[in-house]
Amino acid sequence: MEALEIKAAVAQNWLAALCICSGRCVMAASGAAESQAWSDQFTQSILEWFDIPDADMDALRAMPYGDAANDMILLMLRCKRADEAAAEQGRVPTGVSLEVASDPEKLYSGLLLTCLGVGDRQLESLEEAEESMDLRSTVGAGGRTLCPFAYDARSRAVAFVVGDWLDMPKQFVSTYEIRIARGLERAVDKAMLGDASAKALSDDKKRKWGWQRYLTAGAGVAVAGTLVGVTAGLAAPLMAAGMGAIGIGGLGFLATTGGSAMIGSLLGIAGGGLIGKRFNTRMRGLREFYFTRLLLSSDCSDSQTHHLHATILVPGFLDGSAHTSPFAPIATVLGLDLGDAYTLYYETKELIALQSAFANFVSNTAKSAAISLILKQTILSGLIGAFAWPLAILNLGQLIDTPWAVGLERAKRAGKMLADVLVNRAHGNRPVTLIGYSLGALTIFTCLQELHRRKSFGVVEVAVLLGMPADGTATDSWLAACQCVSRRIVVGYSTNDWILAFLFRASALCSNLTGLTGVDVDTIFHKQPLMRRKLVCLDLGGTVAQHSDYLENIDDIMLEVSQHF
């Protein structure tokens, strides 16, 4: 680390250098080759945010990549401490880097707006393009800056990394995202009010439908014989709030038709979200695939508060008697930042049948005290695997094997279908978090493989995989998944999950099952420390005693998981 050279231009602009190096660390752990273009655009956007003089730009563009970028960040923190000491002693006035780093509002407003591609310079270019009726010429600012109104998952990951280095609470990211979203939405509101006929039409619809329904009501649409729909829309409705509070300039462009369209695309409104999309690929052999909105506790205080990121929750089995989302209990979990949350439902008949099979299997197993005793002894002795199960339990396998086999196949199909949805950006041009348990986790894992195959990076920010029935030592699969997730993968497992072990009793995979043992992180990522840092394995043995506990205790599980992303 000491061998790294710090030029005067870099030391003076240490915060810009820290942001650039944070971006390059994220790039190294997110498919380095495919993320190079994003990294170059992000670097240019940071240079424009700090208004770096032309003479100093080359020094900052020459920041290192990978592990060396991580070392450079440590040197930039030394520069920060030196600036703080000099400012305290009155030897030099407070520099721009220290001024911004010491003020959360300046730091996060500036960084997030830069990540959105809507800094002052970008907006000036957009205004000029609007006048010339050629918005396409400004997209990516000629390949130099981030595409306007497109919030890449890698950019959001950088916001967390920078805040972590500067000891800022992670909640600040979501707080300032909401403020920015409100400002953008107010700009759209101004654009709507600027056209008298549009205002009259929208007012008429609001009176008939109600404002919330006018913006968010959705219905299913049949595509290739499969029900694809969305309740309350997989999109954030617009709302009125202040833009001036975050100090953004160039409001003129935002309050135009072009600005409104771009903001609508960011929030997933353009085209009506899922219901407005027609997928070119086959519907993956599914009969049912749709989304519903999950209202969280934060939504209750302001039903029109929406976010610059979304979360898709995927169940692995369902309680047929429940009339709400299986993830409804997590609405009360403190500190869990889900943004706009949606539950994905697919093949509900099969998932309900699977939960019923679990219940019958456990009930029949528990009827015999002898079976229960042998089972506990088997688990405690660590002999779970092929041929280690009591004959009485093996005879009950017929209750659960067929529903499980059907569920495995449907989960993989749903994963590829979910990849179709994300590639087509039905959720908007914003980051998405994916959370699933059991077969839902397998759906997400399959989705990540498909995204990697399509080289679709910067879409998924966080993935939470609970009790997943997949190989925890499959190096290529886990490398692909990590490259497609920009910030964090949390793997929850339980060595006590005897039902999951039983389901794979005849497979050599049992001893390496992700839901039982986690992931062999050190072996898979032994040459990639930045990638290894991205994946967290969480032992849920204290909460999960059997597979159905992932549904019954989802609130307690997510409380533990929320500490890790």
C-alpha cells in the first residue's frame, strides 16, 4: 500500500478519489470486464460533480483497480485525517472534500444525484437537447457520464461503500433517496400542471378513480396463455414533494414532457410496468406468474411515499389458508430497507400443495415417539445423508417427494421468467433486491445465472437466499451469481433443517447443500477477496429447526438478515 503514489491533485481531491476507487472496487466484484464501461462513466460523473480542473482529471482517472483501489482508499482516509487536523489548527481553510464529507446532505444528495445522472451539467445538456428535440444525443453524455435517470445497482452499492468508509449510518442512503424521489416527482407534477388539457384530463380521472388508483391500479394480462399481472403495479406512482430542498438545478428540463418520460422510466411507470410489457421469449412453461404490492409500515404513514429502489420477495411454499403475502410479517421489522416491495407469485397451486405435504410429513413423523427419538439421535450424531435415515421415516417419503420434485422444476422455470422481467426493466431503471426462501431462493439463484448468461449486470443490488436447495460448492454458479449482484449476497442456512436433508437423502449433494451448510466461500473465492467480502453466510440454526420454519418465522429471520445488508 505504501508503494502507491499520491499526487498532489489526488491528495487535494481525496473525496473524489475515494468515490472513484469505491466504484472500481464494486466493479472488480461485479464482472470486471462487463462493468468497465459503467466504471468509466461513473468516474467521469464524479469528476463533473466535484468540478475537477482539466489539469487534475488525468491523475484521478489513473486511480487503480481491484485490491489496489481498496488500498488507495485507505490512503485517501489518511488525507482526510490530515485535512481535519489542518482545519482544526486553522492552518488552512476547509477544503471542498472535507466540507462535503462532513455534511451528510451535501454528500448523499450530490453522490446520489450523480449516480442518477442528473447533476447540474447533465441537466444543462438535457435542457439543450430538449430544445433541439433530440434527447438521444445526451444519453450517457456521449458515453462519458452516467445515463440520466438510470439508477444502476452498482451505483447504489458505491453509495453504501462510500458511506461506510466515512462512518455514515447506512440509513442515510434511503433517507436521501426518498427526498430525491419526491423532488423528481414534483417536477413531473409541474410538467402535468403546465398543460391545461392534460390537467383537466388527469383531474377528471382522479375524481373518478382516486389519485392513488389513477396512478397505480393494474390488472393482469394474458401473454402466450400465461397469466402475467400486477396488483397495484410493479412501479412507483408519482407524488408531489419538494425538489428545492436537495439543491438540484436545471429544474426546467425536469418539468417537461421529456423529463417526465425519463422519470417515469426510472420508476417503472413508463409502459405500465409489468402489464405494459410483452416478452419476446416463451413464458417458460408456467401457468401463473404475477406480482402484488406489499405495504410496509413506512408506507402506512404516507401511502404515496416511494423509493428509488425496489424489492421482489419470492416464496418457496405457501399457506393455503392465508389471504396475505407470506412476507407480510416483515413489515414490522425495524431497520429493514426494502423500498417499494412486491411479492412474486407463481404456480400457487403447487406451492400450496408443497406446504401441505410438509405439514403432513411432520405430523406423521411426530406420531411415533420412537421415530422422533431416532431422528434426533441421527441429527445429533451428524449422520444425515444417504442410508442414514430410519426405515419408518423413509416409508413416509411418498408424502413429500412428488410435490417437492414438481416444485423444484417450476422454481427453475420461474427463475428464468423473473430474469425476463428484470432484463426488460419492468421494475424501472432502478436497483432491485431479491429475497426468497426455499424454492423461492432457488428461483432467485436461477434468475442470477440467467442474468449472467445474458451479461445483464447492474440490475440486482442485494440477494437474500434462505434455505436454498442448491449446491454450496458449485464454483461457476456462485461466481456468476456474485458477479450479477452488486453489493451483497446473504445466504441463510440451518444445520438443524432435517426436512431439507431428508429431501436430498439419496443425493451426494446433501453434504454440500447450501440450505444446510452454507457456501464454501474461502474455497470458491480464494483468489478474489473483494468477491469473498460480498457474500455473507448466516447460521439460522437458532430460528430454523425444520424447513417450514422459513415461512412461520420469516419476521425473526429477516431481523437477523437485516443486520448484514
